[in-house]
Amino acid sequence: MTDVDSYKQQLKEFYGSRTTYDREEGTRHPLDAKILLEFVPLHSGQKILDVATGTGLVAIPAAKKVGSEGYVIGIDMTPGMLHQARQKITAKKLQNIELIEADAEDFNFSDSSFDVVFCCEAIVLFPDILAALQKWYRFLKIGGFVAFTCPPETAYMASLQQRICAKVLGVSLPHILEPLGTTEKCRKLLTQAGFKDIEIKIEPSGRYRPVTDNRLSQTINNINFKGHPLLSKLSPEQLNQLQVEYKAEIEKLATAQGIWEDTTKFFVRAQK
């Protein structure tokens, strides 16, 4: 198994275990999906692709917007997420939506098949973001939109995670948020992929987490660094040292309210 294969398997397990994704404590997932949908003009009869559709937070309301003359395809490689989406689709009796269990990197559609390609919360997870954008560009009709969300490179303790890795390992690893971590980087990648009329809306947000929240002290892992080969070769002692150092630094940030975590998002759209 390659490092990329191992990384993708971790993604499937991580997201597959999140059976309360839509209502996790402090979650903005439904709100972010709603904002992203409102950022793109949807019309009756359009054909929509929702990449990494997850629990259908974008795909399901999009299916309602495009109506019976339109059609939505959601693609995701996580069976657990798709199961949740299918339950909601059945409950709402929607007939114009199809879910595909597959790795979106390996799956192809005909050129000029869609009016809009959405990717909410997941574009940073792709091993090759430029290649993904170029593929989505092909899938779109002339004048069609791509729209996605991504956090800035300063969000979710990313800078701290990088500093701890550099301190313990003696090398700076590229973090998952880096490639799209600034508005300039977003514009550059979209331009390279062929897109134009790029618009980026910044929605500041954040939350306090209790010091005892295990999610704060367990976030240095292969997912955050996209399965970097170095991490897979670390000894148990080195991995433990990473966590110990990271937890110590996290605790220094504690206030009476807890530890502040920046969850700011970029909402990005562009046209073919």
C-alpha cells in the first residue's frame, strides 16, 4: 500500500466514524453548506455535481433547487457518510439525485456535463488540488461554476502543528491547509486550472474548546499532513513525543473560557 493509499484509507475511516456529522458539537457544517449554495445562482433544470458529498448537506438542497427537470450527482468514497445521505433522500422522497460511492480522483464524467461543481469542506483533502480543479473544469459547461469552501492556513491550529513537527522532527512538513490557505493561493490555482471571474468571500468564525477536549490533543496525524511519507516511518516514541509536545503547547493557550480555535472559512467560486 502506498502512502497515498494509506492516507485515503485513513480518510475513509475518519469520516466513516462520524455518525453525527451534521450535528457535531459546535459544528458549522450545515451553515457552511447553506452559505456555499447561496453563493452560486442555481436554476431549475440544471445538472449539479457535488464532490465529496458526505451526508448530502449540499446535494440534497441543490436537488430541491434544480427541481424535477434538474439532476444532482453526489460522489463520495465513504460508505458511512453516504448511508446518512441516503436516509435523508429517502425521507424527503427525492427522485432527482444519485449518489456514487467512489474515489472522486479516479472517477470521470463526460466533458461539459454539469452546470455547477460543488465541493464543501473537502477540497483540501485532495492529494493533488490543481489536478482536481482541472478535472472539474472539464466537467463544466461553458459559463458553469465551481464553488468550494476551504479554511485559511492559520485555522484549526495548523501553524502550531507545523511548529511542533519542526521542533520534534527537525523538518517543516507541508500542512493540508497550505495549498489554498490564502486568497492569493486560491486565485492562483483556479487561474492555473483555467477558471475566470473568481470571487472569494471570507466568513470569520471560531469556537472555544475545553482544555479536556481530546480533539485538540490528537490532531497531529497523517490526515493533517496528507499522508506525508516521513510520518509513516516514525517510531512509536517519536509519535508519542509529537503528541506530548503538542498537548503541552495547547495547554499554554488555555483561558477561563477554554482554548480558542479559529474556524474561519473561504467561500470560493469561479466560472469556466
